Amino acid sequence: MSLLTIICPCYNEEESVRLFYQETIKNESFFAQKGVEMNFLFVDDGSRDGTLAEIKKLREEDERVHFVSFSRNFGKEAAMYAGLEKAKGEYLVIMDVDLQDPPKLLPEMFSYLEQGYDSVATRRVSRKGEPPIRSLFARMFYGLMKKISKTEIMDGARDYRLMTRQVADAVLSMREYNRFTKGIYGWVGFETKWIEYENVERAKGETKWSFWKLFAYSIEGITAFSTAPLSIAAFVGVLFCILAFILILFIIIRKLIFDDPVSGWPSLVCFILMTSGVQFFCTGILGQYLAKTYLEVKRRPMYLTKEEE
Ligand code: UDP
Ligand code: MG
């Protein structure tokens, strides 16, 4: 018998835990036929409601349910890392607890592993039920990433992914503190099968991601997988030098031909404002990378465990 571990990050999800377990365990007989046992690993990401109590209740009923509980909220990235690290299975799957990652896809996903794929990933082809502004920014983010990063990051990719131990170990070997898992999967490579499905709305509770949390996360993605913004400073610098050179020529020629007296301080002010704006912008970009580097060199642990069973 081999083992499939279902890793499930939860943050304030007391209403969803049991529902998720009931829906997912329905695949038990399918996997039993294949000689695969299932177990669960809930990662309680510092929930402040009854999530941990719900998980413990499940554990009393079914000893295949395991959990790790963090000392505080460390974020979904940390929860996924902990899950991959603590899971015992030869096969691992990461799933949201809100049933937005349909458990009924598991058999199909597993069939691709049997065909020899190393990992099976999912992406949403629609974003129905999501605020339009969020979809717009998401699309812009993926469009930008395609241009500025060499690592493939699929539009609409979910964190819902079934993988072999080998892939999980590869992901774990990337010990960066500022994590953007969607990029990490692309970076490690391996044969990946993509499955598409229509967006499913959350079963219970509400989303834990505000617009700004997602925005910050997208900056994480850009700085973690592209250094293109750093070249912007150099590029703009060269552009301004060329512009300045043309202007100097223009002024000299004008002086020689028309003998122009001093004038044009408004244009001067505009130029000063613009160049200092660009300088601040570029310093800001540098600052972003410096901040990430700073956090990285501290080598802080990604999460702290309070309890685990
Ligand atoms: N989650 C987490 N830590 C966080 C935020 C979210 O573990 O700080 C979990 C959450 O419990 C859920 C999954 O990550 O299982 C996806 O979160 P959510 O459904 O709120 O995101 P959305 O589907 O709206 O993008
Ligand atoms: Mg969700």
C-alpha cells in the first residue's frame, strides 16, 4: 500500500473543516482499488476560531487525520511549506479547505500520475463570482510576469496540485523565506499535467485574501521571480542622458543662431520634478529588493509549530 497525504491549510475555517473532510473522503474507495491509502494533514495557520477544535474532533473519529498547528498566522505559503515538510505520503496533494478545489477531480488527477507525470496542476479557466477589479489585476499580473520572468507562471493556476514525493522534495529544497509557490513549481520543472476547471465558489465562510493582501503577494511574485524591475533604473538613466544630450545641442544651436537671453525656467522646473520622481521610483524598486534580501539573510524559520499530532 502506498500513501496519499491530503495537505490542507486552514485559517479560521471552523465551518468548512468537516465538510471538506466528508467530501474528500468520498474518494477513499477509488484510491483503495489502486492500492493507495489516504490520510489528512490539516495545517492550522494560527486560526482564532474553533478550527483546531474541529480538526481534533475529526482526529478522534478517524486516526488518519493529522494536524500541525502554528503559534500564529504565518500565511498560506508557510502553511503549504509545513504541510509538504510534515506529510508522510509518497503522493501529496495540496487543497483549500473551502471546497474551491473540487475533491472529485482527484481520481482524474491521480490517473495522470499513473501515466508517468510527476505532478498534476490545476487552473481555473473562469473567474466567475469574483470581483471584476480583482480579475482585472490578476490578468495584468500574469501578463506582466509572462514578459519579465523566465519562470513559467500559469494564468489562473491554483495551489491545488497533486505531486510525487520527488517534486515535493524539490519544492522543499528551495528554502527561500519570501515564497511564491506558483513560481517555485515552474522553477523546479518536472513533467506537469495541467487540468482546467470552472471556478467554484467558496462553500462556507469568506475569503481570507483582501485586495491589498493579494497586491502585496503579487509584488512578492515579481521580486521573487524577476529582476527586470531593477534594470528599469539603468534603462531610464540612459534614456535621460540621451534626452539631456539632445537638449544641450538644441540650446547651443539656439544660442548661436538667435542669441537667446535666459528664459525657460518653467521647463526647468518640470524637468527637475520629473527626474527626481523617476529617481525616487527607482530607489523604491531597489528598496523592494533590498528589503527581500534583508529578510532572506536573517534566515528566520518559515513557521513555528505549537502543536502537532
Ligand atoms: N489560508 C491560510 N492562511 C492564510 C490565508 C488563507 O492557510 O493566511 C488558507 C485558507 O484557510 C484556505 C486557503 O488558504 O484553505 C485559501 O484561502 P481563501 O479561500 O481565503 O482564498 P481564495 O480562494 O479566496 O483565493
Ligand atoms: Mg477559497
